[in-house]
Amino acid sequence: MKIREILNTTKHRPWKVPTENWKFYQEWNNAIFLHYQVELTELEKFVPQELEIDLFKGKPWISIVAFTMEKIRPKNLPSFSPISDFDEINIRTYVKSNNKTGVYFLSIEGGKSLSCKIAKSISELSYRFSNIKRTDERYQSQNSEFNDKLNIEFKIGNELNEKAELDKWLTERYALFQDTDDSINEFEIHHLEWPINEIDIQKLELNYPRFEKLINERPSKIHYSKGVKVLAWGKIKKKKTGYNTV
């Protein structure tokens, strides 16, 4: 699907697409979602007070999302595979700010060191390098600095004909919020609705010591998606003096 068609497909969005020109194109492909219902008091330790934790029927959730980033590039420039394509794992929760529902990253890892450095420099997202390998039925990651480990063996099932309310709540998010030392950055994104498949997790090993009270080897819900094509806008920095687009 062409970019213009993606921009013109908006019925699934909770608010309008930004009127400004988008700045980055990227693809989030072959994504595995491990979702966890968690305790609010424990999650609050990791989320800045400027953001409101979003709840589904009174309960907060976090998700581990393991996927492959591909073809990321600025508008009007081509992608460069050695930098633009890399595996990524993020641990995210669901938040609200400025009348928008979005995600907040507790952790974000990339499988190429240079790609992580460039992404961190441009976006201010806290990318860090991890040794990530994947095949069609396995996804592995190891980070010796934090002693983080993820090992998933899986088989992809059928695509869902109908999504439950929770399926959409966990996946259809069109804003990203991230904190820095002096601001909360907001990113607008747009893509078509996630296609979701069933997935059979045949083996799951994980160890994230910092989040041991939030995640374990028994996720509350799991998804797989072949992916989406994504448009992203420039970050908006929220400071005491207001908003400044960068």
C-alpha cells in the first residue's frame, strides 16, 4: 500500500492524523506480543508522574514486543539496510496525556549497535544494544550489562477474524510518550490497524531483573502480527513553558 493510501485510511484512529508533514517512515514486522496484567502500585515506580497510567477495566498492562524494524528512513531519503533494518525488543506500558492514549517505554533494545546510537541521538529514546537473533520460529536476546534474557520458540497460527476489545486496546496506539531529564517528549504515529494472528508459544525463557515483579514466563495474553507500515512525526517537547516542536 502506498503512503498516500495509508494516510487516507483513518477510520480506526481515535483522533485525526496530524496536519504537518510526517518525518520518518518505518516498518514494524513479524511482531510477537507478550502482554501482562500488572499491579498499579508496582508499575507506578517506573512511569513519570506527568503521565497518567491507562487502565483497561480498572487494571494496568505492560507488554513485551519483539519484532524487526525495517526500512526506517527520513522523508525524501532512501533507507540503508545496514542501519535501517534491525531487530528490536521494547517493554511498554499504556498511558494517557494531552487527551491522547499512547505507550511509554520501560525498556528498548536494538540488535545493531550503530542503529541504536543513531536512533537514540535522533529520538532521545533510551535505545541500548543487545545481542538479538531471530529465525522464523525463534527469537533470542541477551544483554550482559543488565543480565536481560529473552528466548521464545513459537509457531504462528491463524489470523483473527474478529478482535476483542482488549486486543485493540493493547495494539491500537497512535502516540508515544517518553521522558528526558527536563521534558516529556510526544511522538505522533500512524499506521493501518494491526493484523493479528494467534501464536503458539512453545518455549519461553525470560529474565529482566529490573522488572521481575511485572513480567514472568506466564503472559496474560499473546499476539503475533506480520506487521505494519508506520509514519512518524517530529517530537513535541513538553516543558514548563509549553510545547516546542523539534
